[in-house]
Amino acid sequence: MSSFFLTTAIDYVNSRPHLGTAYEKITADVIARYHRLKGDDTWFLMGNDEHSQNVFKRAQEQGKDPLAYCDEMEQVFREVWGRLDVSFNDFIRTTDRKRHFPAVQRMAQVCQDNGDIYEGTYEGFYCVGCEEFKPEKDLVDGLCPIHKTRPEWIKEKNWFFRLSKYQQPLLKFYEEHPSFIEPEVRRNEILRFVEGGLDDLSMSRAGQSWGIPLPFDPKSVVYVWFDALINYAAAVGYGWDDALFKKRWPANLHIVGKDITRFHCVIWPAMLMSAGLPLPGQVFGHGWVFFKGERMSKSLGNMVDPLDAAKRFGPDPLRLYLTKEVPYGGDGDFTWERFEEKYNADLANNLGNLVNRVAAMTERYRGGQLTAQSGGPLATVAAESARAYAHAMDRLALHEGVASAYRLISAANEFIAETQPWSLAKDPANAARLSHVLYDAAEAVRIAAVLLLPVMPSSAVEILRRLGETTAPADLRLDTASTWRASGERAILNAGALWPRLEDKGAPNVSENTTPATPTVPASAAATETTAPAAAVAPAAPAGIHATEAGIAPSDAAAPELISIDDFMKIQLKVAKILEAERVPKSKKLVQLKVDVGEVAPRTILAGIAESYEPEQLVGRTIVVVANLKPAKLMGIESNGMVLAASPEGGGAMLLNAEPAVPGTRVR
Ligand SMILES: [Zn+2]
């Protein structure tokens, strides 16, 4: 078993995490979960950077002790990461006196002993937002290009780290370790920067109390960046547990934003060289996620709260969006419109619908039981997808990894469309063929869910549960779990929509009449309570019974007046069985049903449920209809009755199930 130690940047705690911060943690979490799925002994470190002057100021503004303020913010950060299913193993704070203080003081002392730290005077511009000295050439109209603020002019006694001495050793190291800096574009930036020569670095601040005192000059504190970088070593024992440090260090991967690659690719390795420590395996500088094309920041006031997305949909749709839609290493953009569009396309219509169809058809045609079959054409696609997935994930092309899983999902959807299991089911002579088709589709979905485990942990677990996966999620291993299984029995669970489709804004919603605001909780929202996969099913909300067909629905949206039992008994509700179902041409919402209501001849009823159900899912269902509704003509077809469905707000209609009652039975 190989071990894998990865880290994210630690965050300033002067504001709560926004979507841009969450992007880094989510993608790092996808990588961590991928390595666990591979069976690596994975250690995933995150943390908070607390010795910033910004943090100190923010605490003062709120009249708080800075440490108490940081304690509070730690809880805020931990809550957000928990809600987003970020599975760090360790969380370090730079105010940690047991781990971080001794590590920073040890490293400062070792570098000093090696002659790499000397005393001098610093004079120059300092941007407090960046916590960085800014050479005049980097300013734009005198302002910090990132914060659009005017840096302070500072002159003080400082201790300097002899960074210049490490120019050649760094260049040699980059050459010998070509994958140390990724992606390529960052590597080139850093190479040009280091080739241009390195200035020594101020590594202390004078006259401040908020920070870690230098062991050889306790009146000065360690400059926040020199301090912060050491967290990666401090967390795994440097300066306080040599055996632990030896076991975990060096880190295999530092995930950081592209704006701070310089610190991680130049200063940090030089510090480690000075301290005589091994260097990390790789620094990956990811891009930024913009909001409508602008960088999210507190100062610009355009921060998206990732919990807004998690509250509405659970963490997984957001995790999928950020991993799939942003090429890892490049920049991406987030808008709510685009997010909802992708939710409908990737989850409601594609993966969610696929899971639904496979489960519904297996239930209907095979009583929910499948026997394994040797692979057909889908098995080939599955093997190719799994191979491409691993290749992409290993080189951190996360977006390509997800795309590989989605290629398999699309192939399974096409396979169902081509093989038409509902047609095969009509002729007993096709029984073996039907069994094979259903198994192949289910097996393809199972493998796709395995590939998506790192990206959508709770949803993938729920899909695997429905597909009869018996191995505990934590015990699944990529190589075996993504291999086609050609033996065994499988119990498939038909458990309802995972991701109800979002209605287009402005489009008439057939289900908006009388529905109280019962929230439709998509699967993964509930599934954050990790041990309760059963709760991950969208509740069949008893959301108020009403017409699902716009043309014949009562249109009174006001609070309904009370009716007597006699009034109610005027409505004949009856059990009906759906015999045939087909889409009404040119209608997005209407399905034409032929139903058995226990009468001599079947009836035709039009229902506005085409966005929730595929016609083939409907045939055979036992439902409730209003049997004595006046006939109405829609799209040229006469409808004789109305079906009843629960219609949660924002979600698709869910037909009421009347099984096992016999068609024609009165409902009252
Ligand atoms: Zn700045």
C-alpha cells in the first residue's frame, strides 16, 4: 500500500469561506477520496492561517480577543467543510501551541544556524490584503492589482531569509523534478521568475505581538507567510514528534491557488532545503472560479456562499459542477443559471433518469432481481471509461476523470434507447435478451457510480445501494469495483427520483396551484447524515393532491373553502391501471395514458407528467384517477379523467401509488 499525503492552502479567517475557497477544498477532497478508493494510505490536511494582521484587525473591530475570534472562525470553517462533505483527516491552526509553534521555532532556528537568516532593514510597500511586500513594479496605478488598495509604506528592522542563495539549487531541482510544479503554465511562470533572480526575503515583523516569536529575537514575530508554510510539516510532527514526521513527510501534493504558487514553489522549497528536509512531490496551482466573470472577494462583495447551493441541493451537485465544469488548473465561472442548467442536464435528466429507468424496469420486468451476465458492448465502454478515468485522475485532470464516468452514463442511456427493454418485454421469446439488457445497463451504472464516488460521495453510495452493491463504501477498491462482474445475483431497488428536475423559471408549472411549500429534498442533501442512506430518497411528499393537467386543473389559488363530506363524495376517485403510455407529440408535459378503471373499455386520460416519467416507466403502474371529470380536449385529444400526483414545489410530479388495489376500486 502506498501512502499519499496531500494538503490544501490554509485559509485566513477574516471572513467565512466563499465558493472560491470551497472550490479548492472540494477538488482536493476529490483527490483525497480518489486515493482512498485506490487503497492508498491517504492523509488529507487542511487548516486555518491565523497570524495575519487582517485577522488581528478583524478581531479588534469586533472587540474580541484574537484567539477567541479564531476559535469561533474555526467552527465556522469546520461547519462549512462538513456540509460540503470535505473529508480532511487533520485540521491545523497556526495558533496551535503544541504543534505549530515548536515547528516554526525549530525551522527558524535551523535556518539561522545554517547562516541563512540575517538582520537588516526593510523599506517598501506592503499590502496587508496579500500580507506581502510589493515591489513598485508590481503595482498598478500605485494599487495592489489583487486588492485594488494602496499598500502601506513600511520601514523597519527585519530578519531576512537568504532566498537568493537558493536560485541555482531551485532551478536544478525543477529540472530534475519536472512534475514538481503543475500545471505546465505555472511551471513556466515560476521558471521565468526564478531565472530572473531572487531577492532575500523578510521573514519577521517588528513590534507586533500577534504571531510566533523568533527564538533568537523574541521581540520579533515570524512573518505570516514564513509561519504559514510550515504548517504542512508542523501537522505531521516536525519539531514535536520526529517519528511521526519521518512517517508522513514529505507531502506528496500541495494544492494551492495560482496566486500563491510562488510561495509554495520558491520560498517553501528553499526553506526546506535550508532546513535539510526532503521537498514535497508536487505543487498544483489551480485556477480561480469566477462569479459571472469576476473574481469573488470580500472587498468586491460578490461572494457566493457554497452553503446556499448545499442547502438547496445537498453538496453533491455543487461538487459535480466544480469538478466537471472547470478544467482543473484553469479558471472557471459560476452562475446560478448555469448551475441549475447543469443540474438538470447531468443529474435530473442524465444520471438520475438512468438510475430510475434501470430500477423501474428491473422491478417491473424482473421483480427487482438480476442475474449477472458476461458483458456485451457496454462492458467494453465500461472498461475503456474506467481506464481513461484512472489515467485522468492520476494526473489531476479531474474534469476529464468525471467526463469519462459520464461517457459511460451516456452510453448506458443510449443502450437502453437502442435495445428498448419495454419492447423486448412484450414477447416472452425475448426473455433472455431482456435479462441481459437489464443487467448490462445496471452494471454500467454501478461502475459509473464507483467512478463518481470521489466526486459525489453520498449520491454515489446511494446509487450503489440501489444497485445491490453489498460491499461497504469504505471497502470498495477502484480496480476490483470498476471491473465488470459476470457472476452473482443482484437485488435492485426502485426508490424514486434522486434529483427531481428543476422547472424552468417562467415556464408554466402545472403543479403550482394548491401545493404547499413542501421542500423537495434531493437525495444528497439528506445523505450528509452519512449513515442513513435510506433517508437519501426524495420524500414522496404528501404535498397536496391536485390536478396535474393545466387545462383541466381547478385554477383557484386562494385558500380553499371547507367542503362537506357530501361535496367530497361527488368526486369519484378510482384506482386505475396504466395499460399504455406515450408522449403527446409537440407537448413537453403531456403524456397520453390508456388506463383500466374497471370499466368495459379502457379510458384515455392526458396527464402533465412527461417531465417526471418516461412513458415506459408508467406502464403497469396502479394509480388514482378522478373518474367523473367532464371530458376535456387538449392538443386535439379527448381526456376522460385526471390522474392524481403529489407535486412538490420545484420538483416533478409523483404519481400516487394505489397498489395493490384492483382497478375500479373506489378511493375515499
Ligand atoms: Zn494585495
